[in-house]
Amino acid sequence: MFYLSARHMLAVGSLVLTLTAAADETKQSSPNAGMRYAAINMQGDNDNSRQFTGALALTIGDHSWVQLGAGTLHIQERNDTLNPSLINLGVGAVGQRLSASLNVSQRKDGDMYTQRDWNSTMDWHNNRVGLGIDALHRNTELRGTLPMTNSQGTIVNVPVSQSLRGNGVGLHAHVNLTERLTVSLGGMHYHYDSKIYQAPIGAANSGNSGLVNAIPNDVLNNQSLLANPSLTQISGVTREVGILQRSWNAGVGFRLPRVTLSAQYFNDKAIDNTGTLTTAELCAAIFIDEHWVLSPGIGYSTNQTGGATFGLLTARYGW
């Protein structure tokens, strides 16, 4: 089976992948034969956010596989930017009806930003339906500044750090209405604990001229770094790094002899009710030959602050 889903590094669209996997299974004797591949993925939007990732997956026997991926991400929001590197490691086991996977990924931009995710999925499927459960554990560390009023009544920027730790759980399902037509539905709910504290940086280096003393925790915890671009996305390119309260998606896919088409809709509610992100995406998987699959896509994301058009392209070589 082909597991490059939206939860992993090369987001092509889960319906495309479900139908690609179905096509692979009709041609391969081993349940995990579709997990021998090398792939690259490029994504970008008209707000200058972009992502470039690569992945290599290998099988172990007939029922297990490992996947290693790496890449870079540029997050642009107004005048703020992040440029984290990405690394990803996944393992999985697959049978005729059951499959499970565990994936760990890290995004890091020096001391400014670190995000580490643990994703796990368990699926059951037959020729008609598939059901699964998803789980996420996420640690995010941010450094930035908050405007505070000093003893002279002047607003200064105080260096602070914010820690967010949380878990998510969800369900997903797909139904093969016909041999070629599939519909899917999924959702996740998240809970985060957040703490913000004054960064251990000397006053002389903080730009506040020593006029702001230690800030009480109750004051800090009423503040937020949610303006950081890693938390307030309006593009499908970077929606996977957003800190959400809940998310759901629905889609439809249609498989032709050499092309698979899909349309998906995502609805994401940001943490602390700071907004809702909606994303619509159209993808295709073009089977060039028995080894090469080319997957272009286009989409549009919008929230209360605006919208962004994005595109993606994945090239995969399997053997």
C-alpha cells in the first residue's frame, strides 16, 4: 500500500493514495509491495510559503516497511518567516485486512522553533469499506517577543518562550461505491496545554534597557505567540504544522485506467477560537508506466484574514 498521506511528508491527497493502493494490490502479490519507492514533493503558494521534501521507503519481508524522509519548509506570513528543516521516519505493518503505522517527524528552525510529532494509524479494510483510527502527540516550542509596558510607560518587546504540548485522536473511513468511485470522511480532535514564560535572556540583550523586571506567570499566560506564522496558516502548503482544536475532511476519488482524480475539502478550527481554515484541493495521480507515478494538484485555502492559492507536484518511482 502507498502511505504518503496528508499526515506524512508528501501530501498528495488520501483518496488518490487509497485508489493507487487499490490498483497496486491488484498487481502485486505481497501486501506491502507498493511500499518500495523513492519520491520527491514540491509545494508552494502565492504568499511565498513553500515546501520541498524527499522520501525513500523499503519493505521488510512481505508485511513490513520503513520510510525515511527529509526536506525544507519556508513559512511566510506578512513580514514573519520561518525556515525549518524537516526529518521524518516511519515504520508500518500491513496484511490483507489490517495495517498499522507509526511515524515521527521533526521541524526545526534553530532556537526559534521546534515541532516534534508522533503519528500512529490503524486500519481495517475489505474490498468495499475501510475504517481507521488516528492518534497524534505533538510538542511545539516557540521563541519570540511580546510587547510590554515598562516602568516609564514605554512599550518594549520582551523575549519570551511558549511551550505547547498536546494530543489528538480521530477516525477516518472510505467506501468504494463502485470499482472506480470512492468517497472518504475523517476527523480529528486535539487538546493542548500551553505555557508561556520569560526567556532566560539578559536584559541588556532584550532591547528593554533593564526597565522590565520578571513578568508574573499569570500575566504571561494571558498573552500568546499565536501571531507566530507557524500557528496561523492560511495555506494548504503549511496546514500540517498548525495548532488546531479540531479538523475534519471529506473527499471523493475516481480511478480511470491510467489516471486517478480526487477532490478533497478540509475544515480546520484553530486553537483558542482564533479562526477557521478551509481548504479545497484537486489532485491527480498519473500512471506513466509500471514504475512512475506523477501527482499534480492545486487548491485554495481561506480564513478570516484572507486566502491563498497553492499547488503541489509529486514524482514517485516504485519497484
